[in-house]
Amino acid sequence: MGVVGRIVAVVNQKGGVGKTTVTLGLASAAQAAGHRVLLVDLDPQASTSWVLGVEPGEVKESTAEILDGSHTGVVYESAWGEGIDVLPASQRLQQQEIGKGRNPERRLSAALAAIAADYDAVLIDCPPSLGNLTLNGLTAAQHALVVVEPSALGLRGITAVADLIDEVWGSSNPDLDLAGVVVNKMPAVSAEAERRTEELTRNVGKKAVWSPALPQRVIINQAIAERRAIHSYGYRAQDISQAFDALWAKLRKRLKD
């Protein structure tokens, strides 16, 4: 497989829908399958970096330095073990939300071009915004994966995300397409969640909404707090791990197409 098609931006302008959880869950599934993945943290909160064992406050060269043009980036080995590396974030990223200079939206793309071939996939955890940070993620990616929560507030703004994907496709990245929409935090029983999922399907099309939806599980929060891969919990996280396995297999197929 060539470099083209390996890079995926995980996006939504709304916070709290679980972009980081989904990015980390896919990475965990990839590792369990024996695949090699690079995670790129574009969120100034740096949650992905922290969960992977990188202390954002101690990082001298982060994705902030890639976006300000002063460095091409340093890849760190994650604490999860073999197969998972990270380009970490830092709070300095906040200063890059408004792009400056010539073609500021292309800087991440240029940096990843030199290293993407070393991985089966590159997963970009974008921030809950539609500024220069997310623009860099989408310009660097070939696939956009939108994460939503099955609630009225969770679905708000998805049109703006779709519009930005179209804008990037038309202006700076003709290789970009919407890979799909992942429904996260699905309650076991909820008529409201079912209605919202049906609404989502009507809005974006049945094929765009990926199955399975990710169930709401307490162990996800435990894994984040303990900075562990969800697959490391074995049978205690069997259903959510299997859901991530299915989504990773679906994404993997898209990356090969």
C-alpha cells in the first residue's frame, strides 16, 4: 500500500463527543491486530499525548512547532508498547489556531509526507474547533472520520463539519473524502438515542454511518484515567474492544481501497 490513503483526521467541532476516545480505541484495536499506527495530537488539551504516556508540559518539540514552521516534528514512542507512536501536542498549539504566514494549512501535510510510509495508518486527533488546527488535519488527511454523540446537542454542528470537509476538498486537498460517521456513547436502551441516530442517517445517508455504534461503558473512562489501551483489560472490556475491532477493520478496508 502506498502512502496515499493512510492518513485519517478524526473530527467534530463539538467537544465531549469522544474524538480522543475513538482515536485511542482505534489505535488499541490496530495494535491488537499487529498493525503500526502513528497518532498525531492536534488538540491543545493534549489528552491523546498524555494517555499515551507523553507529558505535554515537558515536550519541547510538538505539533505546535510543526504548525508554526519552526520544526518538522519529533515522533515519540508511546507507553503502550510496540506499534503505537505519537506526534504529541502542547498548550502552545493554542497559538496556532489562527494560521499565519504562507499556506499555514499545509504544514502538517508536509511533515507527515516524510513519515507516513512507516505506518499502516496515521490517526489525527483534531480539536473541537474548525480553525487552523482542524484545517491542517483535514489538509493532511485522505479520510475524515466524524465522531458524534446520539443526542440533540451531539448532532449540532455536523453540517458545519461536512461543509469544511467540502471546502478543504475544493481548495487544498482534492484527495480528501468523508470516510464515515462513528456514533459514540450509545446507551443500551434509549428511545431518544435511537431517534437521533435515525436523524443522523437521514442527514448523511445510511452508508456514511458506521456500524457498530460504540456503547457507553465506564471502563472507557477508567482506561483513559489509567493511561491504558482498552484491549489491555481483556474480558472486562470485551464488548467495547470488539466494537473497536470492527471499526478498525472497516477503516483498514477504506485505507486499502
